[in-house]
Amino acid sequence: MMRQTFTQRFHFDIFLTILALLFCINVAGHAQSLGDIARENREKKDAEQPTAQPRVITNATLPKNPDGDQDESAAENRTPVAPSPSDLASSRRAAEQRAREQRAAQQWKRKILAQQATVANLRFRVDRLKASIQFVNPNTSYDYYEGVAQNRYQARQLEHLAQLQQQLAQEKSKLENMQEAARKAGMHTATYDP
């Protein structure tokens, strides 16, 4: 039996590693990329499909009278008719009208959203003020005069609350009137009830 030394074994392992690397490089060099395979498949598919384009049927190619005897070649050879100047003018007027209506709808929507924000702000202030008003019994408080002063302040707050509630009712009425006016102007529901 032949006895291998450590260096001989090491050199043999290096040789095998280099040989394996060369084999892998050779295989990788001959391997086909995924893009090449896809390209070949697409070319095969295109070669199998017929070259004639499918016929597309549109309203222009359909006969006006389906029971009439119209020749297909006459329908295919029909040239498109250019719109008349009056048609162009009417379509331009219609486009301008749509643009005006869209601007009007946006203006209504902005006004209504601003009014809704005003109503929400007033409602928040009313609720906060309601929660803060608390009258005290001066006889049970530590200082009678301080309790009376506290109640006077609360009474002023109560008057302020009544004013805010009245203002809130006016702003709600204004919002409802704006929404009704937008509805009567023919605006879409999304415009006057966003």
C-alpha cells in the first residue's frame, strides 16, 4: 500500500477542486439563459400563428340596414366622413358647457364644505362650553362669596352658551339653504352632500 503524505493529499484536493470548477464553468458557458429560451418560445409561437390580422367589426363597418343587400367590399372601402364645422362648433360648445358645470360644482362644493366646517367648529365650542358650566351651592362651599362669584361667572357662561347655540342654529340653516340651492341648480348629490 502506498502511503500518501499530507502535502500529496493537499495537492490532490486542490487538483480535484480546480477540475470541478472547470467543469462547472464549462457547463455554465453552454447553458442557455432564460431570456434566450423565452425568445425562442415566442418565435415558435409567432411562427405557428396565422399571419392575417383578425377582422375587427365596428359601428362604421356595420350596415345601416341589416336586412339590406349591401356589399361587404363597399363597407370596407368606405372612407370616414370629416365632421362639419357646425358639428365641431357644437361639440366645442358642449365641452365648454361641461367645463363651466364642473367649475360651478367645484365652487358649490368648496362653499358647502367651508360651511360644514363652520358648523362643526360651533358645535364643538357649544359642547365644550356645556361641559364646563357647573354651578355650585354657595352654602356648601368653603367660601360663600367665592361660591356666589363662581355662580355669576357660570351665569355669564350660560348666556354665552345661548348665543353660541343661536349662532349654530343660524349656520345650520345657512348650510341647509346652500345645499338646497345646489340641488335646485342641478348639482350632483356628491356636490351638495359631501
